[in-house]
Amino acid sequence: MPRRRFFLRFSRTAISLLALAGLCPAQQSSGFDGTWVYRVDGQNILKLTLATERGLITGSLTKSKTLTISQEGDVSGIGPDQVTIPVQKSKLSAGKLELTIDDNPFVMTLVDKDRAVLHLEGMRPWNLERASEGRTVILASRLPEPNYPDDIRELRDQLRDMVKEEQDARLAFDETRIEASDAKNRPEVLRIFNKYGWVTNSLAGKDAAHNFWLLVQHQTPEIQRRLLPALEQAAKSGNASMGDYAYLYDRVQVGLGKPQLWGTQTRCEDGKPVLAPVADPAGLDARRKELFMQPIAEYLKNDYLAKVCAKTGK
């Protein structure tokens, strides 16, 4: 099942970042006024412009239309086309600026006069830098790509194409296409694993590593069990996503009829998603927070999960 993402078209089901906005007294909000920039590897990824007008915080957010950010907060894709979204709502509380973004509660906190942190429950915080007054901020149109060998470039392209096909089928809720796509991908998933082992961040990049995980997540229980130890080793050494590992671990556990650990797996009851059995339910949200996952109550409101259950009618 798709994982939660932000700023996407977020495949693992896409959520587009919508607006920011505001209401608060002018004298209190002056510290947040200005243009704030989120940078990755020296690249300007998005800018948030805030200003106080007649006692209200207003402004806009500019980003790539195809900006893709994983659950962990890593930027994995941007495009040349940009969109500017007007401020919608904000509130100053105890020195922190609470922002509503696509109905998700963000909190902006000043570190000093030129640095701030933007935080959303369930994701790694983003560090923002204030642009100097009068400076024109130009956003990057693409991410720099390492000089991969030809075979790794081909692997990256292949994984991207395979994921697009299977995600298109899933987002269309077309069971026939889903089964056909997974069956078509099966021999290639095994061929890739036999040649490279688990596709890691260092081998082909974080986006390719995530794409390989997604393909494995939708393969047979036997393949999932076989490849899980390789993902575990990579994730625990920092060479793959711990969030991806949590999803595959839970999928294997549920397939074996055992309790999951991170609450990523659901089933449908009365047309609504409910959790498959979880070990230590009391500690579930704490474990999820460690991996930058949203609280379980929010996860169960995921639009894709709701649509799956509505489609099945179970």
C-alpha cells in the first residue's frame, strides 16, 4: 500500500502541498516576515514568503509542480514548472507560527533571525534560511545527479518505469492491471536482486532504492521474506530507508500471521481501514515517531486507504 508523502503527485500516494496562511498581530509576527528558502545540497527547493499586512500574516509558497519529498523528508525529484500558492491560514502561539498546509498542521519556529525550522508531525523537520532583503531567489529546476555508470543509469530508468506502471494501475484501482503489472515485474525484481543485491542509496540513489522497495512490497510473500534481510542490513547501516524497512517488515509479519510492529498494514472492515494486529499497541505511536511516521490515527485517515476500502465494500 502507498506510504504517506508530501509535496507530491507524494506515487506512494500523492499529496500536493497546498497553501500557507495567517492571522496574528503585526507586532508579534515581524520575526517571521521575509522570504524563507529550503535548500538541499546547495539547491533552492522552495521559498515561503511571509509579510504582515494590516495585522494579518499573508504571503505565498513557490515550489516545483512535481516536487517530490519522501516521508523522511528527503527531496527525490523536482521539475522545471513551478506553482505559487497563496497563504491560506496561520496563527502565532507561544512564539511559534502554526501553519495549515493542505489540512496538515505545520509549526514554524525561529532558530535565530535568519534561520527557522518548519516541522510537521510524522516527518523530519526542514531547515529554512531567510533570504537577504532584495535578493531574487531562483528555484532549481532539477536535482544534480551523480555520474552513475551506464548500467546504473539504465537501472534507475528501468525502476522508474516499472513503478510508474504499477502505481498507475493501483491509483486506478484496476485489479486486473495490478496483478498483471506485479507479475510482469516479478522476474525483473529477482534479476536485479541477483545482480546487485538490495538496491541501496549508494548504489543508485535514494529514489531508485525507494522504487526497488516499492516493487518488492508488491511481490509475493516468498519474495518479500527472501529479500527482507538484505533491506534490513542496508537500512540499519544507513544505506536504505528505515521507513521502507518498517513497511516490508510489517508486510512479512502479517503474511506470516504474526503481529506487525509499526502499524503500516491495514485491512478493511465495514468499508473502513483498520489496523492488522500490532505488537505492543501502547508503544505504537512512539515507534512510528522514531521513524518520522505520522500518528496512527492520522495514518488511518489516508485517502488512498479509504478509497481502497470503499472500492472493496468490505
